Amino acid sequence: MMSAASSLATRAASWPRRLLYRAFASAAASSSEPPPKRVLVPVAAGTEPVEAAATADILNRAGARVTVATADPAAGDHGLLVEAAFGVKLVADGRIDDLEGETFDLIALPGGMPGSANLRDCKVLEKMVKKQAEEGRLYAAICAAPAVTLAHWGLLKGLKATCYPSFMDKFTAEIIPVNSRVVVDRNAVTSQGPATAIEYALALVEQLYGKEKSVEVAGPLYVRPQPGADYVIDEYNKVEWIYSGTPQVLVPVANGSEEMEALNLIDILRRAGANVTVASVEDKLQIVTRRHKFNLIADIMVEEAAKREFDLIVMPGGLPGAQKLSSTKVLIDLLKKQAESNKPYGAICASPAYVLEPHGLLKGKKATSFPPMAHLLTDQSSCDSRVVVDGNLITSKAPGSATEFALAIVHKLFGREKAVNIAKELIFM
């Protein structure tokens, strides 16, 4: 027999979006299991993609039903496409305007500029978050959004809060500024920047579900044991990564790729000044990522990428995504050519074990991988490391090491000073 939600799905395509949200909420409420916590992650032009992705991904892992909705007033002119920061193109699940009147257990605002200002200027969102606060439900913001958005709406008065350091002066005298990576005060949670996004999201899980659930969710992420510490690279057979002009970087993606890993690579390498090209190995540019089913728009198809030369090819993980990457002949041929030319290539999480190892691309090399998959590596001697560089190969462990992985690549391409500057900009260090 069809469940209420399954039956609903067969006839919902023609319904107005507002009715669709309510119908599925009603179907969930009528089942024997308690309905999942509902979380809203608003996004807008200029939103920091790593913060949005980490929030959606980690709350989804905890069991929440996450809706990513665009606050852009021009959304009707281009569907649900959101031009986030650093050239990242996302497709939202819906629009803020269609959610007015809906009840959420948490509304969590990512930062970025002008993303935070665009969220601030969305009157429907302002009304929703003010109601959230008045009714004692959880609301949160990270990076510029606590100062630019929540403080502007008067929702941090009398509370301890933090934000991106350069925006602290926008806090009014009624707000108690705290220089901490994450601050929880009553039903408001605030945080500092892209590199605190995982800590922030885990704090939100704890507020919604309790400490035990937060610890459970954190486990498979392999988060840093010491937040705020320097990045560490375990390097063997050291060589200079050589390129001329601006480094050309290819990031192949597939349905099922880990969004936090992909977006850290794209965001951080573009911050550093690399020319990053995102290539889809699917039959279209739109990619549905691993956890939240985040919709990411690639720049080109992999067949087009195969006609170009790249100074570095680096892959995100996510088991379904890694399996698809591994079975894409044009990409494997490109990787083999890269290795034979002694040009840098790399992977994180599932991809070292499922893409590089089966195709002989780790032969004679030290590497790390997602710990439950590390037994698939022929040489497991470096599997405890978070980031491993062996000559022109770079590998990393898990979503929780994605920022370190990207910073290590910046280090190899641009030098230690550049990597440290970006680490500080991200609030990594």
C-alpha cells in the first residue's frame, strides 16, 4: 500500500508550491513516526556557498527536513537559480515568498556579502524570523549575517553574539559581542565564518536534537580535533607544482558528490586566484549532490574539459559521486594523462579509494582516504593523515578535512603565505 507521502507525490506536480509544502507536512504529521524537524536555509545572490551547504548537509544528516529557499526578488525571472559568492551557481528548492506562514523549528541564515544584505532586505524573511524569535523557536546566522541581518532586524538585543570579525563594529550597544567561533544565547545561535560552518551546524544539531545526536553526526565528518589550529600537510617526495600564469584547476562533479567538499575546493581556490572550472560527468550541467540533494550548476561538461589542459585536477568525494567519476572513461583518461605528464591531481574522501586506486593512479604513492574505505588502498601507511601530498598527488580524508585539503592545494600552488592569509580570512586559524 502507498504511504500518504508517496501517494501525494504522484499527483503534486501541478499544485501551487505553497500547497505542496503544506500537503507534505500534513502527510508527515499523519504517519506513526514523529515528523522530522523542519529547517529553513534562506539563500540569495552573494550568499557564501560553503556556509549554506554545511548547514543544509549537517542538519540533513541529523534527520531534519531542510528547505533551501531563495530570497532573491528576481527569482521569478530566472527560476530558482541563485548566483552565490565566488561564481557558484545553486538551484534552490523554493522561494521564501511561498513559505510565509509555514512553521520551522529552525531558520538558519548563511552569510557572505552581498548575500547577507539581500537576506536583510527580504521583507517576508524578516517577518518570518521575527515571528520565529517571538515564539521562542530557534534562529541562527553566521559570518556577516548576524551583524548585517539579525542585528538590523533587532533580533540580537540583550544577547551575546558573534559574527565575522570585521563586521563586529556593526553590532549596536544593546548586543554583547563575543569573540568565539560559535555563540549560543537563548534561542539565537551565531558564528564567525566559512571555516566555523561545521562547528556552527553541529551546534544547531545539538540545539534541535541534543548533544548525543551532535556527537553522532560529527563522527563520520572527521572534524578537526583542535578548531582554530594551523593546517597540517604530511608531505613525501616533495616537488614544486609548476604552472605558468594563472593556475587552471578542474573540479569534476557527479550526482552524489559531497557538496561540502566540492564547494570548499571551488570557493577557496577561487579566493586564492585560481581559474576553477567545474565539469559535470552527467548528461547535463545540473548536479544533485550527496546529502541535501543540493543542486549545483557546473560550468561545462567533462567532454569539453577533455579538450583543455589543466594544471591540477582535483575531485570531491561522496560514494555515489566517486563511483560515477570512476566509471567515466573520458575523466579517467584525463587523469591518466595528467599523471603521465607529472602534473598535479588529487581527491578527497571516497574518491582516492574508488577513483584513483582502481585505475592505478595511487601506484607507488602515499595517500589517505575516508577511513571506512581506507582498506581499499594498497598502501595504507598514511591513512591516519588528514592531508597527504606525495609528489604531484594530493589526497584527504573526509568532509571535516575539506577546508584543510583546499588550503593545502593553495599552499602548493601559491605558497604558505597565501594559504595562511586565506585561512585567516576563512576564520580557519
